[in-house]
Amino acid sequence: MSKYYIGLMTGTSMDGLDAALVQFEDHQLTLIAAETFPLPDTLVTLCQRLCNPGHDDLDSYGRAHQWLGEFSASAVNLLLQKAQISASDIIAIGSHGQTVRHRPDIDHRFTLQLGDAAIIAELTGIDTVADFRSMDMAAGGQGAPLVPAFHAWLMGEQQEPTVVLNLGGIGNLTYLPAHSDAIFGFDTGPGNTLIDQWCQVHTGQPYDANGDWGRSGHVDHELLANLMTDEYFHRPAPKSTGREYFNMTWLNQYLSDLQQHKSSDVQATLHALTVHSIADAIRPLARAKTHIYVCGGGAHNGLLMEQLQESMPTHPVATTEQIGLHPDWVEAACFAWLAHCYVKRIPANVPKVTGARGYRVLGCLYPSQNLTKE
């Protein structure tokens, strides 16, 4: 009898495809196997170009959409082989895909993710659920963040106020009050995305390992203050954002004279921007002692973690490993859970978080074709 789900996630940082094989039983999550599959450099370059406003080539979009679907299917098959589990034991795959546009605040709002789910279903023989954001947006919501409902399910009722902070390319938080199901959350702004992009441009490295390059610079407080004037940081929730907003074009608006800015100082300032925007978002919610659990790639950035603790000294900061789930696999496990919710027809959005008119079942099913024609 089928009993497992697989979650697939590529984040804003595009550092790889995370695949998590999980089991849900008696309101418990068991992580059976997980692996990150590095994306081909050419595919990353193609996806990054498509993320930038002005790059609207439909041929490139279609090629990347199919390519990521093929890559995702291959990753699933390798993960199953490694775990020695048959595809027939998997109830469904939940595939987030790679967001290349997320436009919740314009006329004719839309969101676009790469990674053809029909190909994933075809090449794995497993039912695949994808396109998780569109139904919430159709109901007037932002379509993001989607993880707060999963965080609340994972954590259960809290004895003390808790924040789960996802530090992917974009930062997003879930606030869980003590003894309450009043979930709240939103995208705080850049997590790793500007840090990574600046590092790629100036060092050729894909990311600032442990924040060491940022640590070598000095925060430019005038630049930081200017960056923090952006209207996104002061906009009330519900709100969500992405790489199409916080990118090098956005940053360069504030760097009118590059000769005046040492590259390592800008890197230090971008770390401070992430920390300040997150701290400013948490403080109005978490007035009492609040535990903060961090997941996503930023959990491995020592500079970010140290500065987060320094900026909120009364709130203990740790990774989600302390609550039983490694920070690398929280988002992939979330999309396995969202597939589970779709199969069970359980609403999985939080209207107070996204701004939707009500609770909705999220996702679209691409059934595997292991069928017999009548």
C-alpha cells in the first residue's frame, strides 16, 4: 500500500533541487531520505536570466520549463533508487518548481513556476501535484508564503511564542503565538538573494560561504539606511516578493557611484540589510521572549545567524534541527505535505497570511499514466 510522498523544491538561490522522501502518519512527519541535486550551470543561467524583468523569451521559458521537469524526474528516480523504495509506494510528488515571475500586486496578477509537472509524472510514473500558488491568487491572495500552514502543522501547539524563519533567497517568517492557532506570516524581503548575486558578480563564487567575505567588510550605514527606505519593507502584510524585485537592478539604484563603495563593504551591508529587515518584521510581533528557528540555506551562514541573535538578544535563535527537522529539508518536506493535503482535499493556505478570501485546496494534479484503456 502506498504511504510515502516526495517534495521537490528549488529556491530563489537556485543552488540545487532539494528532494525529500517523507511519510505522514498520526500527525507525525518521518524523513525517510533526502538529497540535493545540483542544477546544471547552463540551466541555472537560463533560469536566472528568465527571472530578470525584460527577459521574456517564450522559447527560453519553454525550454527551461521542460528541462527542469526532466531534471526533477531524474532526481526523483535517483532518490528512490538510493532509498530502495519503489515508485509504486509513492502516493504523490509535490513539486514547487522554480519561480521566475511572481506578480501579486499588478493588474491581471500572476505567478509562474518552471518545471513541467506532466513530464515529472510521465518519467516517474508517480502522480504529481504542482502549481500550488495559483488557487490562492485566484481567491485574491498573494499566493505566498505557503509554508506557514506547514510550520504550524509541524510545530503543533506552542507553549511559548515561536517564529519559524525561512532564510532562502527571500526571507519569510511564520509567527505562532503561544496556545493559539492564529498563524501569521509574510515575506520579509531579501534573504540570501542579494548576498549571493553580489558574491557571484564580484568573486565568481555562487554564494558567500559562512558569510566570510561579508565579515571582511564594514557595514556602510548610510547605504543601509537608504536601502531600508524601500517601500516594500514598510508595506503592511499580506505581502510577498521575489528575485524579480530584489535583484542587481534594484541594488544598483542605490549605488550611483560604484567607486565610492568597496565591494566587501557592500557585501557586509547586504548581510545587515537581511538582518535588519527581518528584525524589524519580528519585533512588532514578538514582544515577549520568542524562540526563533531558522531553516533554508541562510541557516548555514554564520554571519547572518550571529547578527540575527545580536539584533534580537532576548529571542533565542537556533536552526530547525532543534525541533527535529534539518534546516535543509524543511521546504521540500513542506511541498510533500502540500501534495498530501491536495490528495486528502485539505485546505492548505492561511487567508490571514496570503490575503485570500478563504481557505483553498492548493495545487493541480498531473496523474501518472499507468492506466489501462477500457
